[in-house]
Amino acid sequence: MAAAAAALCRRAYTTSMPPSAHVDVAIVGGGMVGSALAAALNANPLTRQLRILLLDRQPPLALPRQVPEWDDLCVSTLTAPTVDILRELGVWRSLSVAAAPFCDMQVWGADDGYVRFDATAVGQAVMGHVLEDSLLKAALHDQLRARGSTVQLMMPATAVAADLPPYSPAAQLEGGSFVRLQLDDGSSLTTRLLVGADGCSSQVRQWSQFRCSGSEREQASLVATVATSWPNQTALQRFLPTGPLALLPARGGFSSVVWSCPSQMAAQLQALPRHELAAAITSALTSGTHYPPKPRLGELLGGILASARSTRFVAPPTVTAVVGHGPRTFLQTAQHAGRYVRPRVALVGDAAHSGHPFGLASQGVNLGFGDAKVLAAAIADAVATGQDIGSAAMLERQYERPRRQPCSAMLSAADALRAIYMPQEGPVAGLRSLGLDIVNNTPLLKQALLRIAMHGL
Amino acid sequence: MRKPLSELLATAGRAAASQTLHSWLISQPSVACLSSLSRSSWAASADFSGTAGSIPLDVPALKQQQPVPVPSTVGGAAAGGAAAGGAAARGAALPSPAAAAAAAPAAAAGGHGSTVNQQEAAKFAALAGEWWDPAGPFAPLHAMNPVRCRFLRTALCSAFGRDPTQPGPLAGLSLLDVGCGGGLLAESLARMGAHVTGIDVNQGGIATATAHAALDPDLHARLTYRTASAEQLVAAGECFDAVVASEVIEHVASIPAFCSALAALARPGGGVAISTLNRTPRSYLAAVLVAEHVLRWVPPGTHDWQRFVTPEELAAQMEESTSGGGGGAPLRLQLLSGMQYNPVTGAWSLGRDTAINYIAWFGKPPGGASPGVAHG
């Protein structure tokens, strides 16, 4: 991973700023969501003239001239609204060649019952794209360094401390109302709005002292790039008792494996030799007494339900080899911040709500892109009506309130999936496969679920 | 049906003192009766019933609450004369303590001008320190601020030929905010690029505004606050590109004099923006009954429904105030918009319904004598 990062990085980019400089928006965290927010602010004529600063510990990335052969290990599934955002930012053209589209998705469990979603059922050509995180980040960094960009990049740099203004306006009148940020090289700067885009272990969230509700489950994610017996075109996800295992199409005919399991199990799998790991993945996908799942309802109704193609079970391909840079494990955390904003501070992306291991594979970043879009629009609206961009009332009304509901709903859905798929016995297990059968054979219900999956909540 | 009813009510209305009428209104939730009666007491001193395009006095029309279209000519002299007569007659026909108190201290205060209503001013003096708390007593103004700024941005950009899609479109314009209070509107206008002078008779509000403006180095240079009244500035011969009086006109003692002062302070080619509450049954329900007594958003007694001005009356006042004295072409109503509050989402929006809150832009035609010192 470090070697790949070094290969992709062209040059370190630092701007030296005079001490105690003042900016309008300081974004801490130059990942996918932070960079997207900076690019969105830069693209809007209303917010272009704001002094925007992007801070990150790592130097900026650059898109390689030739797309590498293997996928990098961290991939994300991008939904249609995210692709629209990237298109508006002007980075999708360079990324579409590297992204792997898929038009159907199949979800099944350890027992009978499965659902297969097809994008053509709702008149769409593709359901989503799978793209490496590093390429997405590199494209956004290239956009931010292009000619005509007014965003200032301080990469690498680390913010070590922040003085945040108090909540009450009377106290702000006495103590001054801007945020003062201390950097690791000793300099400091003041900013009108501090945006925390620094991931699930966010420092900005800690400084803001927001309460977090999170699960302490010891769950880890094993990611690997694999070659399969035939090119995989479907996003496959099997909910095992230990966690979901996803096989996502990647470019070049390869596939990306994301296996959520207890961290001990993940460590054991990572230690296996490559061919054994490939066999383990295949057996996890195809094993079990109820494999391949036979839909009881489908059998009863026989050939009456004509849409046989879209309801047939697609057997996953055999995983032949683990390619690329080898498997890695990441510890999964599920955190939801109690508030997203306070005077002069806003959290976006994983800093506000980080992914739940039982969610649909790798699509937490879509919520983050939604956050970036809504926050950029809120800041533009504040500029248009002469409001203070750091005002807590404006941030709460225009950003937190619209985002709270979809983010909570997505995390609740992930919790619900876990509650459905964890039990191995009892009424839930029995109804599970029947429920999946019903969904699989009811076009209206499937289309509704498909629209949610493709466009978010 | 219409004429006999209004005559009957006019005689009844003259007899009823405004204060007892007001307390009777609060105790009687039947709004349709109320509005026709109180309109009569206002109309008792000024005969609006014969004026074309005026508010219909029959109850079914009131119940429909259609937004009344702005008439192109509002029975010019009749309404103007009626309004002027109304201002003088108000002191006689409405023996409310507020009006009586206004006459005496206004004369005694000497130099503060005749439009300052001391009792109204005192209501705001008590809350001076709490202007900038978005959850405090001025929360409704904070919530409404973005919407009125959006209207002002559109109106000022179209009047001065600026591009509203660019940041800082009001750069180089000199604006006067009359009754600026704690500086809520003045700061927003300054953020859009204008040089804003904010005036208020309330010393505490000016102090709060100055302290808050000092927090932001970008704004500090473009904001000036003074304790003064509009009449004092007119007497000093000052002149601005545009004058804004937002949520002020319902608190002044004499509306015609206030309108004249605002018109005199705007240079030819500029204009005056006024936002206030309409005097309709719905505005009584919303601004007095619900906001003051039920929800307690503002302390009871903040708004006197009698003082509310309808868009037609305001347009008539602005036309009459410049054509009457002092020279200069009359200000014409060019943009009118209602501001509606959605109680479910808690958001304000601009719309066509002017029944409760509205904001209007009056343009002063270019050319004609521009008196005194112009502010660059």
C-alpha cells in the first residue's frame, strides 16, 4: 500500500502560510469527502472567492498516466447520485475508464432464499460503479491543483489543537468568535468555518466534544483483489453468520473481495497462503447445506412468473487466485456523532457517521459525498443571503437537519440487516428465506428496494 | 349591502375607544367580525370605502383572504388626503396611551424628530443585549433574515444593474439601515459588499451592533453605526444610494412623516425598501394572537395591530410623501413580495401571499434635484 502510494504521488505540495493567517473555510482531512467538498466550493461562483484551505497528513496524490493493472485494495461502490456529483465536479471523465460498472446485485444468506436485483428493471443501464479509493482521491487532488483552482493545499501538515468558540453568543462577544487552529510546525491560523473530514477516528470530532453512539464489536474487514474462473459481472453479497462476504466486480475482469468477520478470524485468513485463501473464499460463497438456494415459492408457482432471467440464482464464480498486493485487514468501527455541527464547526463523511460492517458492501462513502454536496450548497446559500458561513443556526438548518435523516436511516438499515442475518435459529431465521423469496418474486417491491439502493434514502 | 354595513359600523367604531376595542378583540376569537369593525375605526377618520381598489369591507371577501393586487393608481388625492387626515385624527380618535405618550415625549425630546415613538423604542431598549442570540427573543428576526436579504439582493441588483449570481454584488453602494437594532440586517448587507450605515434611536442596540461588528475584521471597515433618527439625517442633508427600513414602520409615531424622511434620504436612481406586517385578519391571527399570546415568540404587546400598514396604503404614502413637498419625483412601488413562514419546517420563504409579512422596494426615478451631501 505504501509502495503504491509512493508510485502514485508525483510531488509533495506544501504552501507556506504567513503566521496567524486567516481563512474562511479550513477542511481538515484531504480524503475523498474532504477533497470533494473543497472542489465543490471551488466550482461554485458564489463560494469561489472564499479562502479555502485543505489540510492532510499525507502528500497529495496524482492520477497515474496509465491505469494500473490490479485494483488497489480499498474500493468503494458508487451509486448514481455520487457519480452525478463527480460529473458536476468534472472528475468523472478521467475516472470512468477505471471504474467497473455492474448492473445487477445478488444478496443471499446461509440458508434458502436470495434476491437478485437488476438495474434494467427500473430502466437504468448500470446499478453502480466500483472504483478504487486512491484513484478517486487522486482525481480530486488533481482537480484542486489544476490551473484556476483557488483552493490552498497544506499537504502534508497536521493540525494538533483547535480553540473552538463557545456556544453562547454573549461569551463569543468577549472571547472572539473565530476558530484558531494550531499546526504541527508551530504556526497557527484562524478560520471562519472548520470542517472535520478526517475519517472515523476524527480529531475534529474529539475537539468538538460531540457524544458518539457506536458499537464496540470487534469486527474487521478483509480486503483482497482476486481473479475468478469467469469475469464476474454481478455484485454478490452473502450474509454469513460471522458477517457479510462481498464479491464486487473490478476492472479488467478481476473482482474485489470485502469480507467482514471477527478480527481474530480476519487475522487467520490473512495469514493463509494465497491459494488457500482463494479456496476459503470460494467455499464461503458456495458452501452450506442449502446451497444453491432453491426458492420454495418459485417452485410452487412454477413457470407462472415469467421474468425468469431476473429471478434466477446466479452461481458465484470460483475464485482462482488472489492477485495484487495481497489481503489486508481493517478494523471496522461504527460511530454516529450526536451532533454534526456546533458554532463554526461542521463534520462530514465518516467523521460524522462511519460505516457499519453489516451494511451493503463499501457504500458508506456515498453518504459522505451527499454530505459534501449539501454543505457546499448551504455555504453558497449563506454567501448569497449575506449570512455568516460559520453560524450554528444556519449550519443546523441547512446542513445537519437535511443530512441527519438519511444517515440515521442508513445506519439503522445496517443494524436491521445485522439483526436479520445474525440469528441462526428461531422465527427470524425461518422467515428470512421466505421474506427473501417474496422480495425476489415481487417486481414492485424489488424495484422499490432497488431505487433505494441506487439512489440512497 | 356594503354601504349600509360600513355606515353602521363606522358610527359604532367611532364610539369605541381603541384600547377597549383591542382588549375586546383579544377576547373574541371571531376574526371576520373583528376585522370589519377595526377597519371601520381606522376608516372612521379617513373615508376609504369610496376609494377604488381599497380593502373590501364585506365579510365574505375578507374570509376569502385573497391577496389584493397592487392598484396602479390608488385614488391619488383622496387617499393621500385621507392618510394625512388620518395621521392627525389618530391622535384624537385613538386615545391609546401609546399615541398620547408619543405626542408628549416627541415634543419634549426635541431634535429627535417626530416619528420616534418613545414607548415603542423602550420595548427594544430592554432587550438590547440579546440581539445576537439565535434562540433568544429575536429568534424570529434571525430566521427571517436570509429571506429578506434574498429579496434585497434581487431588488438592489436589478435597480443598480449588478449581477446577483456573483459574490459581493453590492460593492460600492452606500446603504442606510434605519432602525438597525443590533445590526442583523446591516451585517448581512455589508457581507454582500455594500457600505452600510446603521442608525437606531436605541443606544443599547447600537452598542451591541458595534461590538459585534468589531469581531469580524472583514466587515468592520464597511459598517458604521450611529445613534440617530431618520429626521436628524434628513436635517443634516445626508443622502444614500438606497435606504432600508425593515420591521420599523409599524413602530413609528407618524407614518407619512417617516415615509417622507426615507424618500428624502434616497438619492435619485436609488430607492427605499420597507418590510413590515400587513393589516389583515390573518396577520392579526398570526402576529398578535399566535405569535404573542399562544406561542410567546415575542412578548405580548410588541405589535399593535392598528399600526400595521397594508401595501396599498404604503404605496400611497410613498407616492404622496415625495409629490407633496420637497421636490423630486414620487417613489413608485416596483417590487412586492410576501414572506411566509412554514410552521412545520420552521423555514421562511418568499412568495406571492402578502397577507402577513411583506417586503417592498420603491424605486426613485433618476433626475430631479438631489439635495445636500451625497454619501459615496
